Amino acid sequence: MIWQSTVHSVRCGALALTASERADAMGSWSSSWGVLLWALLTVIIVGLVVFVSAGMILRRRRVHRQTRQSLEDRFRQAGLSGPERKLLVRLAKQAGLESPEAIFTIEQTFEAGANDLLTSQAFLAMSTGNQGQVSAVMNSLRQKLGFGASPNLPTGQGVSTRSIPQGAELTLTDLRSGESFDVIVETVEPEALIVRILTQVGAAISQRLQGRYSNLGCAWEFDTEATPRGEDRIALGHTDRIRLINRRRFARVPIRGDALLAELDFFQEGAEPRPLELAQSTVVAIAGPGLLLETTLRATLRSKVLVIAQLSEGMVIRGVAKVRRVEAIDDEKYSVAVELMDLLPEEISELTRQTNLAAQRRAQPTAGEPTKELEPTAV
């Protein structure tokens, strides 16, 4: 009864409205729903835009993180130092690459970036010393990435002993006696470096010396003529013939493994070919491409040797190495430090891995074990 009364009242009210009043009421109702519909559509569109934009930003960040991590992995595999990494990224930008990774494998791209950098106003405005440092790091990069010397920038171009700054410390090796000693540069004269001897020298210094100067990610190695300048000073004649050597350093880690060692003389004595005489040896430390051996072979300093060494269970390596240091242990045994030569990037990576594994196995070295660093290797 109440429902019927309500419906009857609504009908009477509607019939009481004029046609224009009913049209106005319908228009008002339609307008309100239209506003709500447009508001709803706006919210949906804005929400979709925000959702898609957030997805694209997150995807870009994820790709950027993956690219950066991949680049860091490539840096570590190549054994690049901090300055070398920065220079490689800059060369990639100079070459117009979106991803610096491409420069690892495309030599033409590397050289294009290098040429652009070396002809830029920023490089030309540098001092001669800074230009030499940039050139040295660039040549070190070429060696580590496996690229040949640039036809437009031969090894050593722009680098000479005149670029070695005052106060730099050098290691000199007497080419006659094989004795090494440290010096410090006191004065850089137009014709020579005046250096002061820092360590005691056992014998008279000969005229022919080999110098080594650590500079950023590499070492400069050069031959020079020495002239005495008083009791503890020497004049080293300048040279533009600089050999650039990788100076990646590794901590020496004690290990124990069987080894064989033989000297590789280019000319063999005697008329008939004969096999190498392998001396029983023991590898007692590893430092990346550097090995320390105890052997009965009295190796000659700076000579080439064949090394066969067991670094760990199931891991035996063979290679040609250069003798960096020889010390007598007793009348029949010698301590010989060598650095493996002409290594491929994957071989360096494996030697680095072996060094790290040995360090993990011996995280707490016992007293009396060597902790000095071996000479780094030339890549």
C-alpha cells in the first residue's frame, strides 16, 4: 500500500511538470553523468601514462645496471686500472658509441676515438708531461686489449724520459752486473736526468743502465747511458725509445707445486739439435703472471726460460718467461723470480683466478712466508 502511494506521488509530480521543465531536468542529469564519465576517463588515461612511464624508467635502469655490470666485468677481465678505465670510456664517447663495450673488440673504433682525443683542443692544451702520461696509458690499453701499435701513434710517440717529473723514483739495473738499485730524480735537464742513489750499490756502476719508471697503469722501461755526477749522483742521458709495460700488480701468495725450468738460449752450442735440459724445481709463490721458483738452475738475469709449473691440483701451465731476479739460497739451489710473457687475456684471467684461489686457501699466511710483490708482467 505504501509502495503504491509512493509511485502514485512520483507520477503525479512528474505529470505536474511542464515539458520544458522535464527537458531541463533530463539535461541536468545527463550533464552530471558526462562530467563523471570524463573525469573517470581522465583518471584512467593519466594512470596508464604513469604506469607505462614508470615501466620504461625501470626498464632503462635495469638495462643500465646490466650494461654497467657487464662493462665492469670486461674491465676486470682485461685487468684495466682506474685511469685506463676512464680513458677507455672517454675514447668510446669520442668515437660516438652508445655502449663502451664495442670498443673492446673493434680496433678501428678504438683508433678513431684515440685520434679524435689526440687532436682535441683539451689534449693539445696539456703540458708535455701530461700528454706523455695520456699516450702511455693509451698504449697500455692497446696492449691489454690485444690491439697492435697504432700506425698514427707508434709505441713511445710523445713519450720520452724528459716527461719524467722531478721527485719521481726509478729503478735502475746495471746491464753488466745485473744489480738493481733505486734512485730519485732531482733535476730534469735538457740533456739528462740528474738522479740521486737511494740504495746501496755493491760495485762500480757501468755506463749502460736500464731504467724503469712506474707511471699510472704501466711502466716505462728504457736503456740509458750513465755519467757519474759526484759520490751519489748520476746523469742519465735522455731517450725517446720507451718500452711501455703493463704494471698491473698482484700480491704474492705462497703455494707449493712441482715445476720444471730450462733456459732458452737463442743460439745452441754444438752442431746437432738436442732437447732442453729441464731442471727439477718447485714453484713457491704466485702473483698473477709472476712466479717464484726454487731451482737448481742458475738462471741468468733478464734471460728467457721455459717454465712448466703445477699451480694447483689439475692445473699445469707451460710458457716462456723472463727472469727478473736470481738469488742464491745455498751452493746448489737458487730463488728465481720470473714473469710469463706474451699471455692472452684469458690466460691472464686464469692466472689471476689461481692467485685469488691461493689467497683464499691461505687467508692467514704463517710467519716467515714471503709477502713482497713479484714483478708485474708485460701483457
